[in-house]
Amino acid sequence: MAGFTSFFSIIYIIAVNGHILHDSGMPLEAGIIATVLASLAGCLLAAFIPNAPLMIVPGMGINALFTYTFVGSLGLTYHEALGAVVVSGVLFAIIAFSKLAVIISKSIPTSLKESITVGIGLFIAFIGLQKSGLIVGNPNNFVALGDLSSPIVLASIINLVITLFLFLKKVPGNFLISIILGTLTSYFLGVVDFSHMDKGFLSLNDYRNVFFSFDFGKMTTIPFWTATFSLTLVLVFENIGILHSQVDGMLKAPEKNGKALRAVSISAILCGLLGTSPPVSTVESAAGITAGGRTGLTSVVTGFLILMSLFFLPLIKSVPNAAIAPILIILGGLMLTNIVNIDFTDFTEAFPAFLIILMIPLTYSIVDGIAFGFIAYPLVKLFTNKHKQLSLPIFIISILFLTNFILHSIG
């Protein structure tokens, strides 16, 4: 039952991640298949390495980093971005299988780590608003309110209300139900077309060009290593935080924490090989734990249920942006709650965090947003004679980000 509960709480990721990968140029069906296979592999790793009821699936926020920063801003193809995923997965594994995970986690201030989550949350919500048509480009103001009378905007607003109701009422499988209802609403408003659903059940033609298609051709370039370095940081920060709350906090099994982190790191490598953005031990794992899950059996059940979702591939492919957008907006709002962990009474902590939160959505780049905050942090500490609060890793990371900016401006 815990496995079923976990499945219904996370199944929305199949459609959402597939659509975000599709924005990188990857065929939609291939992105969905890659997400399903990576989720199955991640859940099995969680079952057999730490024997914990965790769901290791491609993560929200990290998929935005993959598509909109690596491909959109840094100019990598999705094949080259997958190459960066493989390399960052290897680096993550080196960190996870050594004491570096603890050292790095303790060296990076809480304000910076939490602000990354908040900034990515705003970015995801902004993407959701764009997909809904509520926010559109404007030559004078950069962005503006969309046409509220257009069918896609109307469908998105109706679906947002439905999704909010289901979420706030804590209906089991709320996001899955909202996707189904949102797709039907969009159909009646003429936003989605089901005519292609009779073209067969499953085709691996597109996926053959994605499976093991990672490309190291840009490995000697700055954009490739900028992507790899920033992705490794995000993977380490996000997964250490999530696993601490789940394994230490909810399961009361701190001895499984290190093994769980290693399982995620192996899954990160597999994601690059299978053709999707990297994973997290998703926060929805709490649903299965709350339902009584205590061992890896929960993860096994969840993983195979996710695999069975391929039987509904034609329907998943038909999910429109109007059904995806509300989930992105709500997930962004959930990630914003981490802002309470930032000490805004200390301006030397608050200002670098503020820069990260502000610049991630405004630059449309998670990497650039993080860079502004990490560069500002040592400066404000030095200007206020608080240099003793600075660690060597902070200096190294700041210098690397600053060097990247300089090289980009020269190039």
C-alpha cells in the first residue's frame, strides 16, 4: 500500500519531466520513456542499496537546469547536456562515496543552499506561467499579462483552480488527478487533440536516438564544465538536504543516509546514460513513509508501477501545457517555503541569497543566478570584517564562477 501511495504521489513527474525535456529538443516520447526507465532504476537502487522506501526519480528544478540553462543559455545540444549529466554523476559519486559530501555541505552557508532552492522554485513557477500563456513576452516591458480570453489561458486558469483544490484538500494522487481533469478540460476548450492516439502503443524509434546518446564533444569547452560544475553542486546540496529530512527525520535511520546518497549518485550516472536529467530522492517519498513504508519493498512496488505507466503512453503524450503549467506553478510555490531558513536579519547572509533568488528567474539561467550569489558572498563578508566566516570551498567556488564570467565576456 505504501508503494501504491508513493506511485500516485509521483506519477505526475512522467508527463511533466517529458515535456520539459521536450523543450530541449528531445522527442517527447523519448523523454517520457527515459523518465520511466530512470525512475525504475532509481527506485530499485533505493531498494537494494539503503533498503529504504525512497523514490529516486528525475528531479524538478534540475530538469529546468538541464533544458533552459544547459541547452537554452549555454548553447549545448541535449546530447552534450547528457554528457555533462554523466560526468557530473561520476563527480557526485566520488563525493558520495567519500567524506567530501559532509565537508562540502558544512562549508556552504545555509543561506546560499536554501536560496538556490527558492530561486529554482521561482524559475519553475515562471516557466509554468509562460506555458499557461498567463505571461507572454513584451518588447517594451520584457514580460506582460497574456490574453485572458484565449483558450489555453482559460484552460490553464481552470486547471490551476482544480489543482489547488485537490492539493489543499490533500486528495491522494492530487497531481495525477489534476493532469487527467486538466487534459479533459483542455480538450473541451479545443486546446488538445486526441486524434493521434490511434497511431500505436509504443515506439522505440525516437528513443533509440536518445539511449546512450551522451556526447562529450564539448568536453574541452567552458560551457560544458560550467554545466557540469553547477549541476554537481545542485545535486549535492539538494539531495543531502532531502535525504537528511527523510532518512534521519522521518525514518529515524541515520545509518542509511550515506547509502541513500550513494544510490542517488549512481542513479545520476544512469540518468545520463538513459537519456534524462539527473535525479533527486523526491520529497514525495514522504507519502510512502507516512503510509507505513519502512523498507525497499515500497520502492520496488513504486518502480514497477511507474514502468507500467508506459501502457498509457499515448495518453501521457496528449497532456497539454495547460495541464502541466498549474503543477509547475504550485511546485514553485512549495519550493519558495525554504526562504524561512534564510537569516534576513544579517544582511551579509541575506544579500547574496537575495541575488540568487532574484537572478535565477531574471537571467533565465540557474547557473548565472547561483554565480551572482556565490561571488557576492565573500565580498560582503570581507567588507564587514567577517572573513573568519568564509571557508576555502566558498573562495574556490566564487573564483571559478567569476572566472567563468570573465572568460565569457572575453569570448
